[in-house]
Amino acid sequence: TDRIPDTEDEILKTHNVLIATGSKPFRPNGIPFDGVRIFDSDSINSLSYLPKSIAITGSGIIAIEFAKIFRNLGAEVTLIIRDQVPRNALMKIGLDIDIAATLVADLVRSGIKVERGAVVSKFDVPVNNARAPIKLTLEAAKGGPRSKGSVTELKCDAYLAAVGRKPNTENINMESAGIDLDEYGGIRVGSDLATSARNVYAAGDVLGRPFLASTGVAQATSAVQIMFGTSTETTGGMDDVECNPDYEICIDGDLGKTGAAFDPTSLAANPFAFPVGVWSSPEAAYYGLSKQQAKESGIETGEGIALYAECLRGLVFSPNGLLKLVFERSTGRILGVHICGDDACELIHYGMELVRAKRTIKDIISNVYSAVTFHEMYRIAAMAGIDEKAARKRRIAAGAALQAANRLRMAKLRETSR
């Protein structure tokens, strides 16, 4: 390093630079963020009190995670979403329709109120009175008054806007360094993660979506390997299989080799690039194609579904939830795995390997799974894919018993809350 005369600044000399400045919450205009009662998804972590009630704007993963956190802590939670159908918002970010419906049903079952087709148009935050509630005025998502009978005013102790993130590229003087940014402020990179400036690379959230730690680590690892001309050895599996791009279900999920994967838009839209987990309670996770995505690609698929209540461990410890396998009808090849329930974010990695290894539902049926494990659901789902009629009858019976148990539990909760 060289010190600049008459300043505290230094010039750092290096052959390569990796920009990994991350991201920050997107803050819409018109929201009076103060970090005391009005929060974004980062500042909420500095909350110094437990609110009795909280309103949350957002319909994505972060909004749902915080909604369940505060509900589990005993707060009254209201989720404000723009879409009239909550599951649609989740499907837009890749969740299977049944997984999305299961998550929404759990939100309602846990006592979270959902205001649909709404936005906050006005904030009334009391001054010098920390105990007085915040008043939120709601209007229709497209503007104007809400439909008759809808809630138009909410009172709450705290408010959270969880409406996405944006790359940390402000105030870093990127343009002066010759580094191109996209329309959202993310750094543009090529297939080698190189920016438009010589020997300057970027990785992680600073590129834009999908804003996941796992993809950020993979990108940074690959960028460093490219800088120093090194590479990792593969040990077999999908990456060693030649991928025919003319085949409609060509799987391309190696972040270290896929050029298009470093375009944030392509990466976020690639269902085979990485597993996605929702750390709510219950958890949700998916990898690969949903049935709708396969249909849009012209692939005829089938589904095999296993309820948590159909396996012994689920029945005893955690009966709410399901596991779904999406497979190509002509070959039985598994194209996607979708889970909602306990340990979904762990279970998905076995599903990911099934997809990447091009396993079929018959392969799963021929395997033996340890008793009293959630992994039994993979075999139950595979069998359901082969005999859909019998599987539907089993699910109806298991679902009826589960609904009866849930009704009894809710009745007891209402009785104890009186």
C-alpha cells in the first residue's frame, strides 16, 4: 500500500479485485422508516422489544418467515399483500401450487391475518408516545378504496416492510472505475464473473437475484478459481454427463461452469441451479421443475404426493405437510421435488441428487428406507405416482384424520384463550 500525502487514505495495489458488497433491503418511497417502530428486513433484527401486534407488507420468503417468527412469539400478525390470491405470489417465486397452498393454509391456521389485494397508503406514527399504536390506512393494490367490507385501517405496535432487496453499489463510485451496472443497480458480469473493468470481478448479492448465501459462496469460489487459474475436480454425477441443449429437460446446475448462470436473471430463473429453502415453520423447499413449469416447457409429467401423516414419523411428530415428486411420464425420470413440512430444507438435498442423477420413480421404489424417517415419504410419493387412484384414497383418509385433529387442537386453543 501507498499512503496519499496529507491524507489518511491509502492506495492498495493488487492484481485482482473481487467485489462482494452484498445487498440491502429495498425501501419503497413513502414509508417513514425509523428503526424504532417502522422497520425493513434488516433493521428489524435490532428490535429491542416484543410488539403485541405487527403488520408486515410482503408476500415473499422473508415476509412469511418473519410473520411466523412473530406469531410464534405470541404477537398478533397481519400480512398485507398486493395479490388477491396469496398462493399466486408464492408461485411467482417458484413454489409449487400445492406447497404454496399448504404454506398459506398454515399461516391462516396459526392465526395470522392476511389482507389481500391491499397496500398501505398512509402511516400515522405517534410522536412522543411509544405506547400508542401506529395507524395504517389501507387502499386497493391498484389505488382507490378497497371493496365494501374490507379493512381500511389497521392499528399495530410495529410495522415491517419486507418487499425485496437491492445490490449494495451506491456510494462506491462504480461508474468512475468503469464498472457497468444494470437497471436495478446490480453489477454486470460475464460468464467468468468479470466486470467491465479489467481484473475486477464480482459475486453474490451485488449481482442481483437470487440473493442467496449459497449461490453467493458458489460464485465467489468460482471467481477466485478463475482469477488464479485453478479449478476443482469433479467426482462424477451430473456434471460428468454430456448435456444435450436440444433436449427439453437438459439439466444445467453447475454454478462453477455455467456461463449463463452468472447472469442474475438466468440464475434466478434456472430451476436446476440451486435448491431453495423457506425457513418458516413449517419449512418449505424445492428443487427442479414444478408441474406447471414442465407443462410450459412442453413436457408431459405426472405427480406423486406423500403426506407427512402417511409416514410414521410424520404421523407421530409432525403430521402437517407434504412431499411431491414431479416426473416425466414417458420415462419416470424425476424432474422436481417440492416439500412443505418439518426438515424440508434438509430433505430437499436428497431430492436434488435424485434429479441431478436422473433417477426415476421406479429407482426410488426399489430402494429401502429406514423406518420412522421422513425419507420414507420419497418412496410413498413414488408409489403414489404409479398408482394414483389408490394413493388418492390413502391421502383422503389421512387428510380427514388430520383435519379432525387440527379442528380439535384449534378448539382447545380457543378454549384456553378465553
